[in-house]
Amino acid sequence: MLRQYELVERVKAYAPDADEAMLNRAYVYTVQKHGSQKRASGDPYFSHPVEVAGLMTELKLDVDTIITALLHDTVEDTLATIEEVERLFGPDVARLVDGVTKLSKIEAMSEKERAAENLRKFLLAMSEDLRVLLVKLADRLHNMRTLHYIKSEEKRRRIAKETMEIYAPLAERVGMYEYMREMQLLAFEQLEPAAYATITGRLAQLRSQDSGQVDAIALAISQALSGAGMQVKVWGREKHPYSIWKKMAERHVNFDQITDIMAFRVLVGSDADCYRAIGLLHTTWQAIPGRFKDYISTPKVNGYKSLHTSLIYENSMRMEVQIRTWDMHETNEYGLAAHWSYKQGGVVPDGQVGWLRDLIEIVDASHDAEELLENTKMAIYQDRIFAFTPKGALFQLPKGATTVDFAYAVHSDLGSMAVGAKINGRHMPLRTTLANGDVVEVIKSRNASPQLSWLGFAVTGKARAEIRRAVRSKERGELAAIGRKLFEEIAGRLPSKVGKKATADAVKRLGFKSEEELMAAIGTAKLDDRQVMEALVPGSAKNLPAPDQWPKQERAISIKGLTAGMAFQLAQCCHPVPGDRIVGLRKPGVGVEVHSIACDALISGADHDWVDLSWGERSAGAIGRLRCVLYNRPGTLAEVTGIFAANMANIVQIQMISRDDLFGTYEVDLEARDLAHLTRIISSLRASDAVAQADRL
Ligand code: MN
């Protein structure tokens, strides 16, 4: 642990005129307030805020931030009060400590309570002063570093999941890549221990075979550039296990197919040298088409600047190269934090508050925690393009954004009334993907309203959240009407007539706030007939079959977009699971056949009516079909079934398709919760030594 004088010395080293007495007072204050409290590691509790303050000195942050780090847990966990902090350390520190305390309170809530409303407060607390976020990120990083001391596996996993889903993306969003990488790595180790072990093991194996190749390549790059008179520093590094894992999952490849495990950084003196260097490298080695990215002329939204390219070395090895100046390098690794460094004095860079406001808007329009997460994730990642209104106003959108995203970016009302667009003067449909520099004039109509099918091409979190909201409110009205019809039908089965009083009692008994709510719940099949009858006349549903005797699949799956009472079945050709985009084919006598949007059956079924469908909120547990190619040696099949078991996936059927000296090919039908579950299983399979290939059919 950092001692008091060491901490003060560190601050004085970059901030010679810092208020030493105040720093000392803050150190003593946190030690006194936390007193004999202990960490899970057995260390005194105050070692934690001191380490967090230490992390903040590495970023050379201003004294207020260092003091906030020291005090960040006092108000939440000790008898200290904000008033006392203000009296002793001034209003600025008090405000910052208050912000961090608010975040901790939200963190302590259960996942359910934390949902939309609280994430909103969370973002608001940060948006008042982004230094609150910096302290929070350092706090989380230190907690992750000491996570292994926590005994409960469930708690470790919860913290790791939260880090992966909220804090690492926030660190990325503000450009603090060092923090992001370390958080992801520590969380990955916790969440996917088997994959972590496999990948780190394989990397160690590669390293032992490599014998100086990395240094040799770094030297070759360095010589190629210094030969042309440039001052350069080059070093190679292995990609970290989590980014390899992510690549495996995204590109659907296994470990052996990830060819660019090595990445090289080249630091040069000036912007011009960056471009000279890339020119030289591209003439020395072959560049892989499509991999060159210029983040200097178009920086990432978080301010990241660099040139990226991938080269083929000695006709065999692919390697990634990043070229940047020393200045860019510093900003790239520490992002937003660089703007509060002591010398810069707290100038918030352009656009660094705007994105928080965007996030808050998304939170406001989101329906539940899961949807929120999906929407915000999309807002946080992704490269950008730029498009203009006819009057020349500039809008930044993620790559792949369509006209509908643009319309929503300009204004929510414009989005909801959009019917088409003129792009660069030509009429184009709403689904058109925009290119950099497009001038977009949205055509609107008062009678138009957002369509569910727009979700098929809208990519921004904002547009998706707004479309869902609009569709949902329209749907709610329709569902309540359907629900009322069903309700009347159910009530008709009862021997006595159901009046206003009985209905009002049923609403109360079932815990709804209004009759409208009850009708909507019936319309969405959240309540079954039995529950409604029981609520109206207790004891009346005795002779109906119990829900657990109903066919299993129809209970677990609900589908939106069907007329109430319409029969459906999940197609056997493509085995859609919740999370897949789906479409229905209306077939006479069969009802609606639900296919995944990519299914070939949709082409041959083009003469049937298409029905726009989506999965109901609580859908879970469909059967997915995988094809796995295993190495033909003893024990591989057992290893694979072990992977299914570890992922809690039930095997429904397993069938050998073919087998030769090298490989055995199997088709496996699995009960998976949803698409995310199935994807995780496939990724785990691909990480295994036993598996040559794993795909969905
Ligand atoms: Mn803390």
C-alpha cells in the first residue's frame, strides 16, 4: 500500500504547487474514518481508497480528484457526512464525493431495481462532472484486481458481469483503453474460466515456440523506417486473451484461424511521419486490403487517433500495425483522463458530454434492463460516419446507419413521421445505408408511424429505442382490445354474470393498477385463463388442466405480431431461437410457421403471406441445431458434451453425420435459452482443442 508521504510525493512530482496539507489531511481522514474496517483480502479497508488515489496519480490528475479518490467510500461506508467533507475539503471535493457516493448506492441495488430509472440517475451523476466517472473507473479497477479474494463465486461473477457490461464499455467510451483492457481481462477470467485457461495456455505455447520472432519483426519494422530517416520506436505485443476470444466469437473462427495474434505499435514524431511510415510499410510488405484505417483524419468519438493496418510478413504471418505520434499515444491510452491532467486544468473536450446526454435519452426510451443494455451497447461501440441535412447541419452516426437512424438523430418526431428520403437529391428508401458525406433530406408524412420492420435495419440505440417505444404503445392499445375480448370470453364461461365489482376485485387480486393493465396482460398472454377465472371467482378453475401439463414449448415461447389465438410452430428447417430475427409464413391448415430471417425456406415460401414477428419478452428455451466437426481421437466427444453441460445446455439429440481418419462430424440439437446462450456455447466449442469447427446449421 502507498504510504502517506509516497502519495504526496507522487502528486508533488507533477503538481509542485499542490496543497500538501490538504492531501495529508485527506489521507489521515480516510484512515481514521475507515478505522478497523477490513477488505475481503484481510487488508485494512483504507488501503483501497489509498490505492485508488494511487491509480489517479498515475494519470497525473488534479488534486481535487486525488482527494475525492481518498474519500470516495467514506460517506457511503463510514460515519462521515457530506457536510463534514465540505467543511474540511471545500465544495468542489464535496460535490465530487457526493457524485461517487450516488453511484455506489446505485451499484448496491439488485440488478432488477437497477434497471432503467437507476441507470438514468447513474448517468446523470456522472454527467455533472466526468471526474466522478474517472474515480469510479479506478475504484472498479482496483476492486477487480482484488476480486479473487472474494469467497462467493456468485458475487465474483456478478461483479465481473457488471464490469464487462457497464464499466469496461464506459472506459472505452471515454478512451481509457488501459483500464478497459485490464477490466475485460479480469472479468473474462472470472466469467469464462475454461475459455480463459485454454486461450492463455495456447498463447503460452505459441510464446515458447516463437523464440525471438516478435523482436525480429519489431526490428525489421524499425529498420525499414529509420532507414528513411525517421525517429521511431517499435514494439510488439500479444493481443490479450479477451480480444482473441471476442474475435473468435465475432468472426466465427477457432483459435488456429486467428492469424493476427501479434500487434505492433510504431511511435513517430509527427502526423506527417505517420503517413510516411504507413507508405513505407505498405511498399515493404503486402498490406491486407480493407484493413487500413485512418483514425487521424477521422478520430474515433472518444478522441482516439492512430493509423491501423494489417500486413503479411514473410509471405505467411499476418500482423496488425498501429502507427501514431507520442502525443496521440498518451491520449489514446488514457483518453478523457488526459484532459484533467494537472497541466491541462480540466477542459472538457468537445462532444464528451453530448454522448452522455444521448445515453440518458436512450435510457428514457428503453423498456427493460435488457433492451436498455442492447441499446446503450450500440451507442457505445462502433465507428462513425458523417451525414448532413440539406441545410448543412452535421450528424455523426455509427457505420452502417440507415436513413431511419439519421431521421431519428435529427429529431424523434422526424423519425416517427419518416416515409422515405432524398439522398444527394435522389429518392431512396428508408432502409438505405448512408455513406460518409451524404446529404439526406427526410420525407415525412403526418399519417406515417414507425414500423416494427424498421428494427431490421435501424442500428442506432436511439432509433431502435424510439421505434420500440412507438410500436409498443400502438401494440398496447391493440393488445388491450384483444385482452378485453378474451376476458369477456373467459367471464362468459363462469356460471354467474361478472359485473363491474367482480372485475375491479380481480384487478386488485392480481395486483394490477387498472383494468387497462389487466386487459393488456391477458392480451399478451402474461395471464392464463385459469388465473383470470380464479381471480374473478376463486375456486372456479379447478377442472381446467394445470399449466405444467400444457405442452412445454408453447408455454416458454411467446411471439409478438400474431393475432391472438393464432397457432404457430417453430420451423424445423432453421430452428430459430429467441434472439434470432424471425418472420412468419402463414400456411393454411398449419397456422404460422416461424422461420429465421436467413432461412432458405423463405425464398421457396414466397407465395405464402409473410407475417412480421418478434419474440415475446420472456421467450426462452428453443431448440437450436449445431454442426460440430471434432478431431477424431479418443475423448473429444466427451469433452464436447462436457462443454454443453458447463453451459447448462440440454442435449436433445446428437447424430453422427460422417467420420474419417481425421474428423468426425456431428449434428447436435440443443435446448438453448436464447441466441446469446447459443452463441456462447458455440464460442466455447471453438475455444476447445477437441473442436475443429462449430457452427449453427
Ligand atoms: Mn470503493
